[in-house]
Amino acid sequence: MSDSSIPTPTPGRPTPGSPSTTPEAPFDPLRLCIYTTVALLGWALGPFAVLWFAALGLAGYWKAHQAGLTRSKCALRDVRLVLAYLFAIAAAAAFFAGNTILGWFN
């Protein structure tokens, strides 16, 4: 006869009160891979990549601001400052992208 007070162990999950039988997964530095990819795109595509990512961030933060977000995990914290920063970066990138395009025709 089985005792209903003892939980039935589930494969892959430790039972409460017993030591974990599976080792903890090692740290996955995925963000570093993402940062490297973004830097590579920025290097390869120049101001066009900067303009693309700034516009993407600007659209995302604008949508979040409209939904009520006032504080961000970004270093600037205030969403309005983040929006101003991304707009300034997008404007500078658009200027340099325009200069690059004009340089192609000279």
C-alpha cells in the first residue's frame, strides 16, 4: 500500500527536502554574442546599421511609453531621456548615412 503523503518523484525534478541530483547549468553568455553581432553589423554597415537599430529602439520605447512605461532598465532610467537619446542617435546616423550615399555619387 502506498503512502499518499510521500510525493511521487518526477523525472528531472528534485523532490522537496532532497539534494538536487542535476548539476546547475553553466552561465550562458548569450548577451555577449548578441553584442558582438550588433557590433559586427555596425562595423560592416556603418551608419545604416546605427540608423536601423536606433529607429528600432525608438519605435519600441515609444510604444512602451504610450503603454505607460515611465522607468527603464536602460542606464538613463527615464523613458523620455531614452527616447531623446535614441532620437539624437537616429538623427546623427541619418546625417552620416546621407553623407555616405552622396559620397557614392562623387
